[in-house]
Amino acid sequence: MRLYIQVRVYSAHYPVLGMTMTQVKTAKYRVIKQHICEKIESGQWLEHSKVPSENELTEQFSVSRMTARRALQELTEQGLLVRSQGSGTFVANFKSQSSLLEIRNIADEIHERGHQYHAEQLILNAVKVNEEVAILLALKAGDIAYYSSVLHFENNAPIQLEQRFVNPKLVANYLEQDFTQITPHAYLSSEAPLTEATHEVEAVLASEDIGRLLAISHITPCLQVKRRTWSSQGVVSLATLTSPGNKYRLGSHLIF
Amino acid sequence: MRLYIQVRVYSAHYPVLGMTMTQVKTAKYRVIKQHICEKIESGQWLEHSKVPSENELTEQFSVSRMTARRALQELTEQGLLVRSQGSGTFVANFKSQSSLLEIRNIADEIHERGHQYHAEQLILNAVKVNEEVAILLALKAGDIAYYSSVLHFENNAPIQLEQRFVNPKLVANYLEQDFTQITPHAYLSSEAPLTEATHEVEAVLASEDIGRLLAISHITPCLQVKRRTWSSQGVVSLATLTSPGNKYRLGSHLIF
DNA sequence: GGTCAAGAGTTGTATATACAAGCTTGCTTG
DNA sequence: CAAGCAAGCTTGTATATACAACTCTTGACC
């Protein structure tokens, strides 16, 4: 159906055989962003230290000021930099943060930071729910729910344990999925679009089991987010996300 | 010291007597953003409906395409709009993503639970800020900022330690307040209405000092929220809120 | 010597322009 | 008529330019 379009595109812009289809030409401002990110994440540019000015970047990368500016601007909006009219641009002190305002896919989040993501699927089965879970999922105690336990990795280090109960009435094929290929959140979003969500955030100490999975000691404080999501049909799932406090932060940005 | 600067500025740009000092000249792209926000929030532009294209806005507001574009771009980054190359710009389907980490007064929160609230004011003075705080408050290292440390109690048990730096240029009478009578947050809101805020949430172990104040052991995990608030004038304050994880939770409710 | 002024450097806003790239529509053509 | 193409609209990227506004340093003047 749309093949002719692709043919046109390929012939015009991807003439070299074997060339990867993705990001054949990276936008200049993205190159600059990437460069700055690397400097910060590698520790070469410390917090509060000054970042090259727009004019300096203009020369270094042979781009116009507007292009250099765009890189700095976007990194500022993303919270990596702080700018001050008249005095310059500086490395912010908050690095890895995710947005609580958005229900996000942790895989996307990690990819955005330029890091490698993978997941291990620890458990995927059907379980009888206890009373607490039953109430929260709008089921009856003793009913069957689907349960998954997935460990998320950033650069091969465990970063988050996800334990999730899913309402089987609303998501039929949950047990057939492979959550090393698609995150539960991404799958659920495609099956039953979210209409509502609540979060509860608390600080806890990891249990022995969880500590072992996340490779942390038993006195490491963890952020635990309990997320309950609805579709138009009702409560879809109940997720408990546990991350070591020293590796993971939540960030939010409200505008009134 | 810096008065001459202000004089120069006033004479050049604020020639009319009685003219308010704030927002005398609103940036054009902000006007456009405001216009679009109002359309969406008033319901005149429904979800998924098409927003005027860059060229249309260019004509309507008599600006260049780059300026119109900037308005659309920023609203997209803020999640109000969705853009698609080739087809147009549309109202996003996530609207009132309000009350996440709703900026609330802890006193109100405790009263709502039917509990008793009171506060102790530990410190209230002017301090020289270090570089980190200076940057975040848009001051210079060594400048003076106001600092307050207030301990909040729920039913006579300490529930939250609030440590706050305040920009003295924007809130003049901060040191004259009695924060056992009004919370810093409530006072600041009355003085300089908030327009923006960022939060960072992490799980930490309390330091010895903080542990003593909060009456918790040194292995109690704590939720630590760092909140940076803006008014239309700039960064108003920088607050660090620390609460024992077993006594305090953050909740949020998103509706799509 | 302290005050003020000027200048250099920085970010902020705005415009005009050009071309690339993706989507939609409708017309042409076989 | 249907397939395919092209035109026209959309957003995306990039440049060059100009001036405004803020900060800091330097230096001159009183």
C-alpha cells in the first residue's frame, strides 16, 4: 500500500546498500546535545561548572548560533543545564530524573538517557489474589489475576523491580507476552488505553529478596511507587515499582 | 549598588508612571502560548482537534514563522499538543494532569486527615549561599539569601523537616514572619504567586541530625522532596522536605 | 579611593529565508 | 476505474542577522 512511498524515500535518501535505516543523518543539534550529555555523564563537566557559550559551540561545531542554542535550550528544559542571562550556561545538579507527570515507559526513559536497556522476566503466571489486591483491582478475594515480575536493567545494572497484578477480564492475552521484548506498561497501553492513574510514592528499605535482585544492601533506601491504572473499562493493573534511592529519582515539572 | 542599572532600565522601558513593573512587555511567543492554552482549557479546542498551523499563526499574530513555531514547540514539550510532520498539530489527549505532587500546604493536608498540626521554627535568618544554591536561586555565590528551617508536627509527632532558601529580591519581609502561625509555603504563595515548580523525589537515609529531629533511627528510609518554585519574577525558593518513609507518602492522581 | 561609565560577553527574542521530509489530496494516465 | 504520481500543505532543520537585556570587568573621572 505505502510501498511506493518507501521506494521513493529510499532512492532519494538511502542510496547506499547496507546503510542502516535509522538515523542515517543525525540532526546537528542532536549531535551537540549528545556531546554535552556525554561530557556531563562521564564526569568531565562537573555540576555547576560552566558550559561552552552559544558562540563557542557555534565555532566548535561549525553551526549557526540558533542551532547551538537549540541544543542548550532543550537540555535546559530537560533539566541537565541551567542558564542565566548575562552570565552563562551551567551544568545542573540534578541528573537522571524521570517525570512523574507522565506515565512513562522505563525503557524509553533509559534510552533517552543514551543508555542501554534490557529486561529479565522473573515470573509470569496466574495467581489467586488476596483481599487487598482484590479490592484494588475490583475483583473478589480468591479470584484469579495475572501476575508478572520483571527486572529492568540500565547498562546491565538492575535499576527497577516491577511487580504487577493485571485484571484478567480486561487484558486477555497477558500471559502470552514476552516482557523482555515489550514492557508490561507498553503492552497494556496498547491493549487498554489508560484513562486514569494514581500513584503512591514512599521510601522503604528493600526486603532481603528484593535487595538481592537489585544488588543493593539491606540498608539502602528505595523509592517505591505504587501505581494503579484505569482504562475506560475499569481498573487495569496494579504495579509496584521499586528502585534504589541512590540510583533513581523521580522528577516532575508543573506549570501553572 | 545595582540601583543605577534599575534606573537605566526603568527610564528606557518603563516610561509611563504607574505602569506595573511586571510583564510590561510579554514575549510574542508567550502571547501565542497563552492564547492556545486558553482555547484548550476553555474547551473550545477539543482533544485531537487540529490546531492552527505555523503559517496560520504567523498571519493571525503577525509574527514570523519561527516565533509561531516556538509557541507550538514549547506547548508540545509540555504535553498539551502533539505534532506530526506532514499532517499538522493537534490537541493532546492528556489534559488535566493536575494534582501530581500538588503543591500543597502540609498544614492543610494534616488538617484534612482530621489530625492536629503545629510547627516549630528552628532557624530563620539570612545566610551567604554556596555556589549550588546560588545557581538554583539565580543568585551569585556569596550573595545573601533567607533561610528557614521548620519542623512540622502531626498529632505532636514530627512528620516533616522543611529547609528552605528564599530569594530575598523577590520576598522582602520573609525574616519578619512567624512560621509557627503560617507555613512558609502559604506565606510565599501570598507574596509571589507560583507560576512553575519542579520536584525531585528520592529516597535517602536520614542524617544523624535530621534523624534526631524527626525522632527516627538512622536506618529509617526517608522521602526527600526537593522543590524549586518560580513566580513570574523568577526563582522564588528552594525547599528540601524530608519525611520518614513509614509515616509519609506522596500521592498523585492523573486523569487523561 | 570610591563611584560611575563604558564595553565586552552572554543569553533572550524576533525576523527572513531556504531547503528537507512527511502526509494528504487530487489529477493524470494506463 | 484504479494505480501511481505530483502538487501543495504540513512540520523539521539550519543559517544569517539584528537588537534587547542582563552580568561582569575594566577603566576613567571626581
